[in-house]
Amino acid sequence: MEEALPTPYKRIIIGSFAAMALGAMFTAAPALADSHGLVKYTITGPEHEYAIEKSLTGKAGDPVRGRKLAINRKKGNCLACHAVSVLKDQPYHGEVGPSLDGVADRYKPGQLRMMIVDQKKYFPETLMPAMYKVKGLHRVVKKFQGKPILTAQEVEDVLAFILTLKHE
Ligand code: HEC
């Protein structure tokens, strides 16, 4: 049956499926994302205890992927500024920020999600880059302009990893 259709008709059929798929993408986007394509999230909690309670993607993070992102110099690069004992096989650990050992005992999961998304909410003057933000970043390397450092799912993955950093 398919064989019998002359090529121009096949093109039209394929083209209209593609248009439908694109249409579905664009109509689904505005409700979930801001003008930069970032997922919308709700910040709760009193000052100094801000939290994003819900997963940015609705899915749980993967701690194994999160560990890789935390190490990755082009992604989270957490080790540039933080020491983490369970990553002692990695070469360099920075001292700009506090050690992340036991951080899951110090903060609740929603607070840690907030800190990864935008640490400035806690420490307005911090050197720590907001990992899930586009607006308000200055002098961003051209390649990264308009893109957050981590995707929404990568935020969840890094969070899942740092939630394993407990003292006991
Ligand atoms: C450029 C340096 C830098 C990078 C990169 C960085 N941080 Fe930070 N981070 C800081 C600093 C500095 C602080 C302390 C807050 C302050 O006073 O600015 C901090 C604080 C934190 C805290 C709170 C720790 C506590 O005990 O209060 C968490 C959690 C955290 N960072 C997680 C991360 C994660 C996860 C990554 C990687 C995805 C990361 N940071 C990457 C500099 C950095």
C-alpha cells in the first residue's frame, strides 16, 4: 500500500505528521516553562529557609548521574569550590565553599534543591553560580548564553547525589 503512493504524497504525509508533532510541543510548552524555556517552580518557606519542595521534572534524580555531574568540570563543577570526602579519588577539591560532607544532615531536600537552582536566594553575595538560571547572569561565555548550567533533570540528579552526603 505504502509502495503504491507516489513520492510527493509521501512527503506531504510525513510533513503533516511533523507539523502536528511540532504543534503539540509548542502548545504544551507555555504552561510549564518560562520565557527562557526553564521549568517554573515554586519557592516556599520563610527567609533563610527557602525551599523548592517539588522535583523540577516530576521525576526523582539519579545519584550516580549526579555524582558524575558534580565532578564534571564543564557541568556542576562542585569540586572547584567544595571538598567532598566520598569523591577523594578525584584530583582537586576547592576550598572556596564549605565541605559538602554531611550537607544532607544540615539542610532539608527542598532547601538543597533551592541552593543548587540559585544559591543567591540564601547567600546574595555568593560566588556559587546559580545552576538553573538564565536571567541575571552577566558575562556568560557565548556558548552558554541563554542556557542554564544544569538542565532540570541534572539539578535533580545532583540533588540525589548530595542527599547521600550524610555523616552516619
Ligand atoms: C564557584 C564556587 C562554587 C561552585 C562551583 C559551587 N559552589 Fe556551592 N557554595 C559555594 C560557596 C562560596 C558556598 C557558601 C555560601 C556562601 O557563603 O557564599 C557554597 C555553599 C553550598 C552549599 C551549602 C553548604 C553549607 O553547608 O552551608 C551547598 C549545598 C552547595 N554549595 C552545593 C553545591 C553543589 C551541589 C555544587 C555543584 C553543582 C556547588 N555547590 C558548586 C561556592 C561554590
